[in-house]
Amino acid sequence: MISDLKRRFPHEPEYIQAVEEVVTSIEEAYNEHPEFERYNLIERLCIPDRIYTFRVSWVDDKGNVRNNMGYRIQHNNAIGPYKGGVRFHSSVNLSILKFLAFEQTFKNSLTTLAMGGAKGGSDFSPRGKSDMEVMRFCQAFMTELWRHIGPDTDVPAGDIGVGGREVGYMYGMYKKMALEFTGTFTGKGLEFGGSKIRPEATGYGNVYFLLEMLKTRGLDLWGKRVAISGSGNVATYTAEKLLELGAKVVSMSDSDGSIYVPEGITREQLDYIFKLKNIYRGRIREFAEEYGCQYFEGERPWHHAVCDIAMPSATQNEIDGDDARALIANGCIAVSEGANMPSTPEAIREFQAAHILYAPGKAANAGGVSVSGLEMAQNSQKLNWSSEEVDRKLKEIMTDIHNQCVKYGKESDGYINYVRGANVAGFMKVAKAMMAQGVL
Ligand code: NDP
Ligand code: 2IT
């Protein structure tokens, strides 16, 4: 199957990487169900239901006409409406969005909520663009996408380069085109249907998942040194929850470089990063200039930041085999992924061979889409739940996902293989739903 996919999609390495990881780890469980093979289920689950590709033309501040590509991958809707984020970044292409939509399908299955898998985006980068340019781009993107989505069809949200600002502009245009006010986007502003705790959910959820993993070894977070990559939505709220629970955040980064603060950043310094990223749209280097800490230009945190725990929260393939070996050599005991597929296959092999705690993104970062699911539920009911209620549900979901990983991932020597656990648990639910619904 993999060699066939490689032949059919030769220029899609990230997509093949994600599929290969899942297919290899579920093989045993799959083979216990000969009916799956008769229905060629695995191939139908790996190839997206449909893909929309379109040109997005918009006018920049100087009056130049600019063209970007726009995409939406509707991967699988066996267990609920298509659901997944939108990424705006210069690196976006079909391979990256197909890997993300594929992963999303398994992740959403794990959340216990009724959501299928999707992902969309554009090679437009908001970095360096004015607010008006971002708005015009979002509007142009939606004039095409709006006809393919809907509250029970496909519900987009944020991802890299798409935060509250971009969701607001896209949702506004959707509302105008569709002439309806429904829950067709999640991550909306609190004034217009957004859920409390949605901005925090991915980061907080990852910390809740990490706590569950640490518990299996009788450990907690107090005083632990944590290296985080990225300084966007996921990274900053991960840091916030870690500080609240008494851990030390020793590193953060962006695509230009990383900071190292061995004594751990303070709450006041984290507030500065929130402002730097969301209001001034500045660089992490400016943090180092403001506070006089070490800054490593062009480097990720993994080699220089001595840490007990790593929480990669920037992008795919940001920890390679060398990075993994450096982390382990420096005493790292746990890796919990905020980003999607941040560890290369070689890095994962290193973590598992060293028997450290290792949680793949589709389990550890599922808190974001879980609260998106809760936002959809609130929109359907036309009600708003309190922060406490959403946070409590988020904790319950993350604990449930952890339990599913243990159930399907515990090996004979007691080591929990979270990769296998998450993949088998996520796969089984979607597979059974697909079998029941016939060949579509
Ligand atoms: P943001 O755009 O808010 O932040 C992304 C951060 O990662 C920025 O600091 C950015 O730096 C850095 N980054 C992005 N691309 C690269 C790159 N190629 N190399 C190095 N650094 C990079 O995005 P999010 O925080 O929302 O997303 C981060 C990760 O979490 C992604 O993998 C996303 O798929 C995943 N995720 C997000 C969820 C969400 O709800 N938002 C839910 C689940 C997973 P710079 O500013 O320099 O670009
Ligand atoms: O990767 C992800 O899970 C997200 N970007 C969030 C998706 C969502 O629909 O909330």
C-alpha cells in the first residue's frame, strides 16, 4: 500500500510520512479484521474524500494584484462533519495539508466527539502584511471556500498563521456570502459565538496530557525544566499552564531563533511574549534584547536548552534524530507534542528506544480541536458555557485520550507506546463507522 501511494503521490513526502507511521503501527490490529481488507478500508481511509484547490487573488497596499493558492482537504466524514484548521504560511502545499488532514481524522476520532477530519490553507503568509492586507486576503479566500463549508458539512478553525484575527475576517465574509449566522468556524471571538478557553485549549490540553503521562511514573511538574519551541498560540498557552503548575519554561523560539533562560521565564516575561506576538507581531529576538538572555540565531531549542521535558509547538519535522539524541543525552524524560508531527520517524525511534515518555501530537494536542467541538455544541444550543465548565470538560477529554492510549498501547514490558495506542484507538472508531456505511 505504501509503495503504491509513493508511486501515485511522488511529490508528497509529509503525507507519505504521516500515512506510513499510522499504517505500520496499526498493522497488527488491522490484520485481526479480515473484513477491513476485503473492503480495502485502509486505502479509502488514507486517500482524502475530496480536495478543493483554487486561486486567491487580492490587492496589496501598494495596489499590486497578488495571487496565492487556496486549498481545502475534506479527508473523512465517517464519524462527523469535516473538521480541521486553516494554515497560512509560505510553506503550505498539498503534501503538508494532506498530512494534516489525515492526522486530524485520527485525532478527532480520539476526542470522543463527533468530528471528521479536514485541513485547509494557503501559501499566503500574514508575516509582514498590514492588517488591511490580511483582511483583504481572508475575504478573497472565503469568496471561494464558503460554498464548500457549513455548520454540518465542514467547520474550519485556526492553525499556523491563522488566529483570532484571521478567523474573525474569514467568518465575517462567510456570514455575508452564506447569509446565515451559524457555527461554521471555531475559534471565533467571544462576542460572536466563540467558546471560552478555545485560545488556551491546545496548550492547556497538552499540559493536562503530559501530567497524565508523568503520573504513570509517579512524577509531577513541580520544578521541571521545559523547553518549548514556537511562541505562537500553542506555545504561549502551554507556557502559561506550565508556570501555573510550578514548572520552569527555559526556552521558546520562532522561525528565526530561540531564547534560553535556565532559571525559567517569569509570568511578567510571558506577558511580554504574548504582547510581542499578538499586538506588535515582533520576533523572539526582541525578548532577548529586552531581558538580556541568551539568544541562538537560526537554532531550535533542543541542543542548548537543558531540560527535563520537551514540548515542540512550532511545526512539522522540527526534531530530527540528532536533536532527539541531544535531548536524551541532556536528561530529557518526556516529549509531549503541541505541534503536528514535529518529530521525524528517526527521532520517534530514538525516544521509544530510550523508553522515555513520548506522546504524538494527535493525542497530546487534541485539546484544541476538542474545545472546537465544544464550541460547535454551544453554537448548536445557542448557549455559552463558563470557563470552568469548558476547562473541566477539556481535562476529562485529555484524560480519556490518555486512557485510550494506555489501553491500546501498553506493551508486555509495561512501556506505553503512545504512538500505537493513539493510532489504533483513533483508527478503530473510524474504521467501524466506515464499514457500517458501505463503500462510498
Ligand atoms: P502560530 O502561528 O500561532 O505559531 C506558530 C509558531 O511556530 C510561531 O512561533 C512560528 O514562528 C513558529 N513556526 C511556524 N513555522 C515554523 C517553521 N517552519 N520553522 C520554525 N518555526 C516555525 O501557530 P499555532 O501555535 O497555532 O500552531 C503551532 C503548531 O501547533 C502547528 O504545528 C499546528 O499545526 C499545531 N496545532 C495548532 C492547534 C491550534 O489550535 N492552533 C491545534 C493543534 C495543533 P514565526 O512567527 O517565526 O513564523
Ligand atoms: O491541528 C489542529 O488540531 C488544529 N489546528 C485545530 C483544529 C480545529 O478545528 O480546532
